[in-house]
Amino acid sequence: MSDTKEEMKKEIIGMINSIENPYWISMIYNYLLVIKEKESI
């Protein structure tokens, strides 16, 4: 069990580091725009 917890920690830390990446931010922004467009239709 401890191995999977450590792996999850590494994944979460990796995700947080990726979110700071401008490329990631632009992807999330585009994704949110697509959702808003679908809701407005």
C-alpha cells in the first residue's frame, strides 16, 4: 500500500508542477471555452 501512496504523491506533485506550465494553463483555458460554448447552444 505504501508504494501506491508514494506513486500517487509523485503524480500529484507532477500535476501541480505541470499546472504551473503555461502550456497546461492554455489547454485548461481552451477546454473551459469549449464547455461554455456547448452550454450556450
